[in-house]
Amino acid sequence: MRDHQTPADAVPATASGSVRPQTYIEETPQWRDGTAVDSSVLTGMQWRIWWLASAGKFFEGMVVFMTGIALPLIGREFGLSALEHGLVSSAVLFGILIGATALGGLADRFGRRIMFIVEMALFILFLLLLAAAPSLSITLLALFGIGLALGCDYPTAHMVISENIPARARGKMVLGAFGVQAIGAT
């Protein structure tokens, strides 16, 4: 028996006798004849979780890049000074900083699923506000709010991936989520 396999009678159970969720996450897949699958096969649900957690990285790359692309248009629309150009450029990044430090820890208190839903709702709300922003101050508020939601996603998404992907594939999948950020930027 290989090191990463666990015999069926050695499956850890909770105090109530039921099998822990982590046992299913770390389970080594087997073919019908009982032969272990050597590759890191992920279930459909694990792939869905990974794609959802990676979506925040995609949107972060897209928003940060598109803010830079749209900056000349925003500058022309509102007649921005050099200082105001800098504020627009940094609003999303400042929101990400505050979101990651202030909101990321809330996932431990309220649960990752709840915070994941909250951050998506915040992202959509501030994106709609940005689309209809009539002034520079509303634009800055919306960009900061978008960054806040994306910053909250930083620790939450990586923990969701880490908790739901087997250890044998976890590192690749977390790194792959960062790769999705580059796809969003392009």
C-alpha cells in the first residue's frame, strides 16, 4: 500500500461515529477493480468550487487592468488633475488592501460561504454604481468598493480552495487561481 492511501478500516471518524468531510477530500480515487488512481483526479464539485474561487482573481486582474485602460477616458470625462488621476488609479488597490485586512478575517467568524456571497454582492453593487457614476467622488467610492470586495476575496477564496481540494493537488490549484488573475488582465 502506498503512503498516501488509507485502508478503509483506518478512516477517521468524528465523536458521533460519522466520517469527517476532510476524509472525503483526501480520499484517493480508485478504479472499479480497487487499483489506486495515481493522478490527482478532482471531482466535479471540487472543480466548480475552484472555478468559483478563481473568479475573484479573474475579476481582480480585469478590474485593475481595465482601470488603467479607462483612466484617460475617466480623466477626459471629469477633467481630472494629476492628483485626481492618481486617486482613480489607486482607489481599487486601496480597497483591496482594506478589504483583505479588514474583511478577510470575517470569514472565520461568519463562515466562508457567507462571506463569499457577501463579497460577490458587494462587487456587483459597486460595479453597478460605477457604471452609473455621475461624478468623480461617486467613481472613487465605487472603485474603492469594488476593491473592498476583491480584497475580501483574497483570503476567503484561497481558504475555500485549501479546504476543498485534496492535499496532493492543493498547491497547483492555488497557484492556478493566481494564473486566472493574469487571464483576467488580458
